Amino acid sequence: MQSVTSLTLDTWDGTEHLGVTSVRWEPQAGDAIIRSVSPSDAEVPEYSVIPGLIDTHVHLLGYAGSGTPDFLTWPLVTRPEEQVLHGLANANRALAAGVTTVRDLSADEVQFSLARALADGIVSGPRVLAFGMVGMTAGHADLFIPPAFPIRKPTADGPVACRALVRHWARAGADGIKIATSGGVLSVGDKSAWRNYTREEIAAIVDEAHALGMRVAAHAHTPEGIEIALDEGVDSIEHATLITPELAARAVAQGVTVAPTLLINETIAAGAGASTAQATKATELVGRRDALLRQAAELGVDFVLGTDANARHVQFGDELAEVRRMAEVLGWTAERALQSATSFAADAIGRPDLGRIREGAAADFVIVRGKPWNDIAQLTADRIVAVFVRGRLVFGSLDGKISHG
């Protein structure tokens, strides 16, 4: 592996194009920090460097092997020790697409352990943030497991139990908390319009999480679910499929970010890897979605990259296609689309040190052929030359034409 501490390339910093710069970094406590970004008169017409991409919504523990086992059954019959290896494989598939940070939004001790191993350099891969799920009995998260199956994920009912589960996840190493304020699409037996939790329970979860310094992400498809999430002070909304102009204005005013997860709902609506009931639910949502989301974008909603990748309906590595689709549906410029996957996504997860190329930021970069901030069609896997995480080259190689030190 090449030892590299500087790059001289055409630079897009997460917000704007800087021109050709020399980016220098140095190791720091198992990580690497950018020390300078200075103009250069070098000529590098073919290559560019952008910040590492951030997927704010994934589910790492999906089957990563060949074939297509049943999406709902595989986790039930596969031990956690084996699932973590699939999670690492999925994380590295995202890495090959330039994704240097992922946020798992249904994590437990398996993902917490994987995140620590990656942070400590035990294994190589992207950064992982892991949010523990706090869900009710018969809620969205609970309906992925058949009623008779004896091994179930933790649930909590009532404000006291909700606070206790938040504390459990904090003690286990969670970076944040995930809740649901509406039903879901892939969950079996519910409807997207179903209520999940009472106001008192949600208020207890959000209060306890914030008291422990953790952000709260809320799954919500319907206007009612989005309204509840906004009322109770969550930090991000996942999906927000049927967001109204009034709710969009509130999200802007409250600084709540939204990951629209476009491709997964389109895939399910098309029937790929889905039951008839799941496809029907997705079709009802997608049929009303695009005009509402575009209107929300025009009102200034802070949409960020979040794929809901699970290795079945959306693959790890599909992040690039999701960004391109966001540009199309939301009516964005290429630069705004790329911001959604870098600096805006970094702010959404509370990590302003990521998603940027600037002094003091983490040394996570992607070297690409072309200038995707001018033409989002150039944001494709075949154009990725190399990926750096924590200042280390972890995917690809440096072409002899790329100046480095």
C-alpha cells in the first residue's frame, strides 16, 4: 500500500470548486487531519479530488454472498458472528463507490463492534456510525420478525421502558437513536399510515437521547408521521415521502434534514424482491412522491444522501445512482446533488469534520476522473480511481500521473 500524505489535484471541497490545490494531511490518534489546502499551478486536467461521500441511512447486515436468500429469513437463521462479516463486505462495497462514511439506522451490538474495529484499524473500511432502534411491540421495526419466532430484537412500550432502551443503546456504544413515527413498506402486516408510539413515548425517547448527546432519526412516510417527528424535535427524517409544503417549511425552520431514499421505494414498487403487499404499499407512496419532494426542495428542505441500502433492494455501491436520481427528481444542479452527499450529509450526522476538504477536516477523499460537480452523470463507479479513509489509501491506486507525496 502506498504511503501518501499529500495530493495535488483539481479540488472540489464539499461546497465549491477551488481549482488545483495541494492538500496535505498528517496522522493524528489513529485518524488523519488535513493540515493545509493551498493553491497550486500544477496541470492535472484528467483527475479531481472530492470529499468522501456519506450515506446517512444504511442497514449493513444484509446478505453479501452470491445468490438471493429470503430477505426476511436470512437474518433469523444466521448467527451474529457471521452477519458481521457480511456487514464488513457490504461496507467495503460502498467504499468502492467512494462512500467513506455510512450511518447504520438499525444497529445493535454487532454493528457497534464493527464500527469499533474499523475505527481501531483492526479491519479496513469506511467509517461507521451506528444508531440503536427504539421501537414498540408490533411497530415498524418489530414486524420484520414472524410472531412465533422466539429470538426478537428489543422493543419498548411506555415512556419508562423507552427511556431505558435509549440508555441501553447508549451504554452499548450507539452513536444515536432511530425511531418510527409511521408504519413502513418492507415491514410485514402494517401500513405506512399506522401510528408508531404515542406522543408521550416519543417525547421520552427524544428527551433521553438528547440528554445523552445522541441524535434522533425518525422513519416517517406520511404527513401525520412527519408532523409528529417535527413536533417532538427529532434531528432527521428518513423518507418523508409525502411531505407537504407546510411540513417542508417547518423542516426548514427547524433545521431538520431529510433522506428521501428514492431508489429503494422505486425498486419495491416495481416488485423486485418484494411481496405483492410490499409492492402495493410502495406504489401508493411513489405515485404521490415526486411532486411533493420537488416542491419541498424548492422550499429549501435540506435533503441529503440516504439510500436505505440493505444488499437486497438497494445494493451497497448504489449510492452514486441515488445521488444522480436525487438530482433528477429534486431538480438540482450537479453541485447541489454532490453537496447532499458530502458537506450537507456531514452536517446531518453531526460531523462537520467530514464531507469537506479544508484545514482541520478528516482526510477522507475520493479521486475521480472528470468533474462531477459540473456534470453529475460523471459520478459513476468506473470513474473512481482511488479512495482514502483516515488518510490511508483503502481502495484503488494512484495513477502515475497523479502528483502525491
